[in-house]
Amino acid sequence: MREKYKRYVGYCGFYCPSCEWHTGKIRETAMNLLEILERHPELRFIAEKYGTCNYEELSKALKWLSSEIYCRGGNCRAGDGWMNFSEKNALERLKK
């Protein structure tokens, strides 16, 4: 791989320009799902009645995903992305 492209491969192993976190797709999708939950209160009833999921935790997770700042164009190696993220942290996450 050419040196200039290595800069765009994060510690996670993804090529940043194709990463759905980097492009904002994850954030946008979470925003859309959160809007659907807010427009359809009956979904809370369904989740609770059938024990599908913890509605409050789902809502909390979607709020976090929809408001979290996504990668701003670099990657973890270039000093962008998650704070305190290192190759060691990435390897530990992959083991889980």
C-alpha cells in the first residue's frame, strides 16, 4: 500500500473514507431511527409488551449515536477520531 494511503487506515483496520462512522452514515441513521421512535409512541408499548428490548436504553443509545461527533477527516493515527484511542486499545476491542 502506498504511504499516502496508509494515513487513511485507522487502528481498527478500516479504510477511513469508506467507514460508515467517518462518512456520518451511522449518525444519520441513528437520527432517523430516533425520529421514528418519537413519531410512533406505540413502539414503546410493543417493546414492553413483547420484551423485545429495553426501550429506554434503545432511545438513550440512539440519542448518543445521533449526537456524537464523527471523525473529522483524519483518523486515529493522524490525531483525529476518538480521544485516547491507540493501537493497543483497538486490539483490546477486537479481542472482545
